[in-house]
Amino acid sequence: MKKLFFLLAACLFILPSCEPDPVLSLDKSSIEFSENGGSQTVAITANNDWTVTADNAFYSVSPTAGSRNGYITVTAQPNTTSSNREATLLITCASRSEVASQTLNIKQFCAVGEAEVTSYEMNPVVTGTDMLPAEGGTITLHIEGNAPWLLSWDAQDVKVNNPATTSFSATVVAEVPACPVFEGRTITFTLNASSQAGSTTNKYEFKQAGGLLVYGGEIYQTVKMNDGKWWMAENLRYIPAGLTPSDDQNAVTAGIWYPIVVNELTPDKASVKFSRDAADIKANGYLYNTETALGLKTGDLTGDNCRNYEGVQGICPEGWHIPTRADIIALVGKTNDKDDTNPNAPYYDPDLNGGNGSVALLNVSGFNAGAWGAVSIGNTTVAKASLMGAVKSYQGGMNTGYIAGSTLVDTGKNLTFNDDGTLKNCQFMALMPFIGNGTYNGALNNYRNGVSVRCVKNN
């Protein structure tokens, strides 16, 4: 009996030392997932129990333990970051106090960086267009992406509040100043999004209207009329070197005067006066005699040279000129000379008082046709000017005035001389409104009159 006991004890002592070494292998050493995630199966070959230890939260493993041969399933969640993700999965198998281990390398790629402008607002916009006005405004961009992005733009004068972000989605406001390009411009925004998997670039274009004329420290609205030409839509506020605006009716050779505004207007009385008010200067501009408008000094025009200034730049900015008779006819189609009628002119209305240039049609196109009065100086013998612009029959405000022209009307009665042979008067074709009856035609303007100036862009 004792022999049997000792034999069993010896066997129990020997059995543990007979357990085989741990065996563990995987059918693959690494797996990869796309940015969308998913599941993959890995086969395990083992001769004993095994366990799985995970080191990262972007994936899960099932089961986490098993015995002998089996399988595990690794599931990765979608990668919404801009970086690739890596992890190492440890599988261990123990036997006779020894441990065998295998590692499974897990890699998940991120998506290629992408971002786009999902919507935008422009404020303000030119009526009837998707275009910022020449004066400027804001462009608000709503951007969404899957990676950090950078916004750049090609207009150096545009300011953007937050052109880069790591938060993937953001709202960006671009402040656009007055357009520096007369013909208008296109502002291009470039949006680049980048991740470890790559980057993408998208471009977005926004248009800004032109037509702003910067001259002499002032900004002027201009408009391209249906005659195909750019006209100033505001009166000139330029003070030539050496001249000072006057509000003295006795200063008949001043060459430049302050604007005229209504003084009193009732059914019984109509009068106007000079105004030094900055708002009136802004709204109405200064008044100039024709010599000043042509870039001359008062007294420079003579009977010999007064024909030589048609279409000159005068006091207009470079590339612009004082309107010619041809400009006036092409625009409104009518002057006081019956031979000048052009019924095909875009702002000629055959039904307006028997056929005339039309205030209403001009203003539909943005000409800002109005009346700003005039300093009336009939000729060089006049010692005191009179002021014109308001009439009792029209209670709506200023009724008439002139916009200076550069074409001499060369007929006997329009070109006169003093007894000593000096120039007494010459008349130039100008634009003349009569707001009360809605007409805007060419008319004769005495060269010493103080009138408004608007310039026409050279072709």
C-alpha cells in the first residue's frame, strides 16, 4: 500500500513538468482600416488559454479571452480626426509559468483633408445681382471641413476676421472696402484643408462692382450709361490750384463758386442763395465757368482759341474729359438746335413734350439727373452775377441749371466781341435740365456762367 502511495506522489510531482511550452501565433501581424472604420478577423493558434490586452479606445476587441485555437474580431470606429491613428494589441498565452505573446499592429487612416463654403451672404448687394457694390460691404462665409483649413485671398485690401481654424467648421467675415479698380473686380478666396492623408483646395469667386472715381481726395459715383460711356453720376467738387470758391455775386471772374440752394420757394416767390455747407457741397458740387472747366484761367479764352478745346481733359481726372456736343447728342438725343435731334439716343423720349431727353429715363440708369442752379453772367461786361435755379411754377425744388460742355457753338450770335476786339461772349453746348417738365437736353451756355461739371470717360 505504501508503494502505491509513493508511486502516485511521484507521478503528481512529474506531471507539471510534462506540460508543453506555450504556443501562440496569429495569422497576421498588422491590420489597417480606412477612415470609415469597420471590422476585421484575426485567427489565433494557441495550445492554452490566451488573453487580449487593448491599449487604445478607437477600436474594440471581441472576445478578449479564449482557449486554444480561435478568432478575435477587431472593430474600429470612424476616424473623424485629421490624423492617422495607430495602436498595438497584445495577445498572451501562459503555460508552466511561461508566457508567449504576440502583437497585432492596428492602423487607421484619416480622411483626406476637405473643406468647403457651404453658404455665404453678401451685404449689401447691387440690386438684381449677386455682386457687392463699389462702395464695399461684407462677405460672410460659412465653412465646414473634416480637417484644419486655411483661407487666403488675392485682394490685399480685404480684411478677414479668422482665416484659419483647427475646429473644422467656422464662420468667416470678410470686410471689403471700396473697389480700387474702376471697372470692378473679382475677389478670389482659396480654401485649403489638410490632414495626414492629404489636402484639397477649393476656390470661390465674388464680384464687386466698379465705377468709383477717386480724384482730388474725393470719391465719385459713376455710371455706364446706355450710350456705352461712363459718366460721373455726381457733380465735381474739385478746387483747382490757385482758386478759391466764392459766394460773392460781384466776383464775376472768380472762376469757381459755392453751390446754390433754394432760399425761398412759394407760389409767389422763388429765390436761391450760395451755400458753404459741407453737405450741400457734397450733394451739389461747386460751380465753374467754362474757362475753369476747360483747365484755363479766367480771361484765357479768346475769339481765336475758343474753338480749340473740344473734348479736353480740363479739370477732369486723367482719362476723362469735359462732355462734347457729340457726347450730349449721343446721350439725350436733343439740343436747342433742331438739326441735333437723334431719336435713337437711349434717353430720348419721343412722347415727352414733343420729343426730348428724359430726366426719368436718365435716372433709371443711375445718372442722378438733377438741377443745381447756375451763376448767370451774360458776358464780360456784366459786373454782378444773378443766381438762377428755382422758379415759382415748379414747387419741387431746384428746376434748372447746366452741366458744362466743351464744344463751341460757332455762329455769329453765339460768338461776340467788345468794341476793342476782346471776347465778349461765346457759348458752349451744355446739358440743361428743366426738372419741372422732365426734360434734359443740350442747350447754349454762356462761357462766364458758373455751372456744374460732370466728366465723361474717354473711350
